[in-house]
Amino acid sequence: MTDKQTNASDSPPEADGAGRPAGAESSNDADQPADTNAEAGAAGPEETPPSSNGREASESVPGRNESGDESPDGAVDARNASAAVPGALGSAAAGAPSQPPTPPQQSTQPEQPTPPQSAIAVQSADQPTEEVPAVPATAPGDDGGSDKPSRRGRKAAIIVGLVVVVLGVAYGVTYLLAGGKLAQNATVAGIEVGGLTPAEARDRLDAELPAVVDEPIHLHLGETDAMYDVVPSEAGMGIDVPATVAAVPGGSANPVSLVKALFGGDEVEPRPEIDPDRLRSSLEGIAEQSDTEPVNGSVAFEDGEVVTSEPVTGTSLDVDGAIDVLSDAFFGGEAREMPIGDLTVPVDENQPNVTEADLSEAVSEFAEPAMSGPVTVVAGDESIELPPEMIGQSLKLSPNENGALQPELDGEKLAELADDELAELGQEGKDATITIENGEPVVVPAEAGQGIEKSSLGDAVLLALTEDGDGRRAEVEMVDVDPELTTEGAEELGVKEVVAEFTTTFPPTKEYRNVNIGRAAELIDNTFLAPGDEFSLNDIVGERTEANGFTSGTIINGGRLESSLGGGVSQVATTAFHAAFQAGLEDVEHWPHSIYFSRYPIAQEATVAWGAKDMRFANDTPYGVLVDTEFTPSAGQDEGVLTVRIWSTEHYEVETSVSERSNFTSPQTIYDTGADCEQQAGSQGFDITSYRKVWTLDGELVKDEADPWTYNPNHQVICGPDPDDGGSDDD
């Protein structure tokens, strides 16, 4: 009953019969005598006997509950009413003095809206009927009744419950039909997955998808001809199989997915899984191979003619753009059917600094005028002409920062090319040199000369190249020219003693040896080598021609002795080589003879052939080296003699040796019926090794050389027919 009392007290207050607000206790209630209740014809709550009228007032009011019980006289028991609605009947129940009911007063105020709770008429046996506010509806399960809205709520709840049950049953049936497997006829990239469980579908896709989606993609780089293959899996492009299976209807408790699964599946696009770092790395690797640098247009000069090279645009792969294209095509925003096949990715163009316009301007305004004719170099009263062919070798055009081609002329190179022509201007100086006089080295003093200022030659010629006619003049000044090797410098180089020498001889029966050996010895005599200089016999002697003072003599060709110009010069090569070899100088190049001649030191001799084989050694000492030759021709029965001496300051100690001969080979016998046949005896071929050790004077080993060589057999030549041929010429 406490809850009902609390609810009643929350109702809007109304005036009771005593003029107090309903639900408010009289301040005199506590002072009323106990028998006042009897006068009101009502017993206190403690004294209420159990009877049919003992129900609560709420049960006696028609419409308050479903029982609808009333008192015998059709009136509500006042005691029960006071117990049910203490706030409304508080005065009567408390035994307040009886007063005649206050007649209703006519209100001058407009009619107020009906309060949310209906008034209930309660009548006692000895009191007039009073209006009592209705008791609020109680919670279900209370003894109190409910009104019509409560009945409608119950009906609505029942309906909702039925709907939930129906939906639950429908969901359960649907789950039994489609909850465990994917929708029938569902496919992924053409692979059947319908009717499979999600696990089975994942296994099938793992096994079969690579063959469908991992075919190489042919990347075409822009409009170029370049094409590269990209394998998706190698470039970080794959399929997220779990996410793909999850996108297929069915196979889950999701009601939306279950409903879709009931109607069958369709093609489901694979869900891509792309590793951006791997994809970028793969494309950057292609870029490293495919990117091309732009090529500037260029101008060159060949044989006095202008030669141009057209500019070429460079290309570079747009890596970010290529990533977008691949990502879109691989099940992205612009997905392609599998296999993807060919894709074109963007390429950036890199323009050269020197364009076609720049090239055309350079040719017309400079290159063609530059090659239009010779330039006259003027020094005082003397002049020479430099032809376009010579000028072009030292001329070039280079682009500046704006792409314009600017001419550059290398004056030093031009002066070197025109050395002979420039020597006609002024007076050529002479370097100091060293010669042997009366068996002693003598320094020949240097001579200063006069010549043009070579450093200004380039600028003067360059200014004249765009001029016409007589304007193509380059005026230069004459200056004193110091020699490269001064007298003082030569004296300090220490050419003072013979550090090594070697002598060879030749028989008197061959006159060509006197000519050719004598001429070669003359040409190399007094050759001076400063520290670091190199001796080359072919460079010093030159080609063996009649004009150069040589005659025909015997040479080796294919293992046979033949006649040719310069025969015998190899003896000079051998003599000079062995002297330098004994001096400890650096061996740059030497070739022993192909067959062995006993007059030469075995394995430590040299042959030469113009344009093929040379003999070279270098001065690797801190002193000057002078090559001195002494030649005595053969006469009558006397042999010819050649001696080569190396003058310097002693710097090395040298030890030489050779190995034993090994691996002998036998000669062939050759029959020759030709008119030029020269008979020769045969000799064996063999292997041998030459050794040389070189120390400095303080004992440091600086060279330890082993030089193996194979001598071929010297074939026996018999001038005449082969007796085994029977004299027949048919073969």
C-alpha cells in the first residue's frame, strides 16, 4: 500500500471537503480523539474486520480492475476508500467534524482542461459523495487494476513478441539453409566457390587464384617502344582471400548475407591486397633500366666540314602515375579482366638544354662561317695560313646554362697541330743535349729561340673564324722561347759513365747488313732520355724504306728466311735491348726471334717489325740516359761489329740468367723448286725462360722477372723437288 500512497501524493493537488489541498494532512489530525473515527462511521485501519467489504478502494471502483466488485448498497466503503486514497479522504478518515457539503461554486474562470487522471466518486454511509482524484495505474502484478491504455500496451507487446518469434523462426530456417555455406553459383574471378564453406572457398582460391591473377602484366612506357613485364606477386600485388570470401553471400550469421545467399550468388570481384613499398620498389627498378637522359644537340668538325647531331628528348617513368594505373587495373577503380595483359603507364619527357632551334642557330651563325676558309696567322712581317681541317680538330661548341652553344678553341692543341707551320715564324730554339766526344759525354748548350705566344693563338684565331675574306686574320706577338732542357738542366742529369754495354757481330758475306745495321745504328746514336722518357726503336728509326736509307735483306716469315727491306735491323734491336736489359732499365716491350740464332744471347734478344713488333725500354732512374752506338762494317774477311753503350750514373745492380732448354720440337723438311729459293739448315725448337733480378745500390730488390719463351724449329729448306713425289707436277 505504500507505493499506492506515494503515487497518490504525486497527483495534482485538489481541495478536500475541509478546504485543504488533497493529499495534505490536517495540522489537527494528531489532536483528534480516537473515537472521532466512530462518529464518522469508519473504523481505524487496525480495526477493519475482514469481510467482503474489506477489499481496497481501488478494487471497489468500477473500471479500476478486472474484478469490478462493489459494496452491497452500490457505494464504495468509505474506510477502504480512505485506505486506498489517503490524500483524498484524509480528513474523513481522521474523524474530522462533520460539515455539510459545500455547494459547488460557479467558477468565473474559463473551464480548465481535464486533468490527466479522472476523478472517482466516493460515498460513505453518512457523508455526501466527494470527488477524489483517481489513483495512478499500478505496475503489472500489483493488486491494483489497469486502465484501457494499459490493455492496448499489452496487446502491442503480444504482437511484437509474435513478430519476433516469427522472425526468429525465419532466421533459424534461413541459417539452416544457407548459414554454413556460400551462395550457390557464386564465383570469384571465374573460380566456382558456390556451395563451399568459407574455409573450403579460401583453400580453393589460394590454390587457383595465382594462375588467374598472377599472369605477367606487360607495361608499355608511354609512347616509347619500351616494354617491361611485371609479375603481380613479385611487385607486392596480391589478393586478400579472407576478405574476398567474406564478400561472397552466405557462410556467416549475418542476416543480410543469409537473405542474399537464398537467392543464389554471382561473380564477386577479388579484394586486392597491395604492398605499396614493394610495388614502388619494383617500378623504380624498371625506371633505373628504362630512364634515358636527354641528349643535347651538338656540332662537330671533321675534315673541315660541319657535322651535327640532333637533340634527343629524355624519358623517365612516372612511378607515382604507374602505381595508380596498376592499382586501378588490379581490381581497383578501373579493374580489368584477368589476365590484365597490356597496360600503358605514364612517362615524363625531359627536354635537352640544346634544342633544335639552338642547334640551327649555332650552325648558321658560327659553325659554317668558321669552316668557310683558312685563317692567316700574322706575326710581325711574317705570316702563315692554318687550314679549316686543322682548326676544326681543336674547335668545339659547348652549351652554356641557357642551352646556347658557345665556341671554344684549344690554343695549345692548335699550336701542337700547327707546330711545323708555326716554326716558320720567328726562330726555333734548341734544347741542350749530350753527345759523346773523344769517348766522353759533353753537354751541348741550349739555344733560346723566338716564336709566337702560343697561349694567345687560340683566342686570336677564334675571333677571326666568323669573319669574311681579308678579315680572317689572327695577329699574334713574337716572344722569346726558352728551351725545354736548359744547359744547366742537362749538366745536372748525371750522364757521366757507362753503366752497361753489349756487342754483336755479323759475317762479312752479307753486304745488306752493313747498310741496314749501319743506318739503324746511326739513327739511334746519341738518343737522350730524361728521367721517365721512353725509347722506341720503331719511332726513332722509322719505317725501313729505301728513302730512309735501307735496302733489302733477310727476314723471317713463317719460319722461313725471306728477302725484304730492312733485313738485319733486328740485330740493332737485340744489341740495344740487351744493353738496356743489363743496365736494369724498365723492359716495356720486346719480342725474341721466332727461331733461335746462336749469334744472339738466348732468350734475351729482340726482333722488330714495322707496324707489328717494337723494342721499347724506359728510363726509370733519377738520372739522364744516353744511348751511344759504335758501328764497324764488315770488310773482306773481317766481321762487322755493333756496340751499344748506356751512359748514366750507376743506379742498379743487375743479375741475369736463363733456364735449361726443354720441350724440344723437330723441324720439317721443305722442298722448294722456286727461283727465289734459299737453302737453309734446320734446327730444333724448344722452351726456355729468362730471369732478371735488379737491386738498388742499397740492396733493395726492385725487379724480379721471369720471361718464358718458345722458339720454333728452324725448318730445313732444300731447293729442288721432293724425291718422294716422283718428279710429277700434277699435284
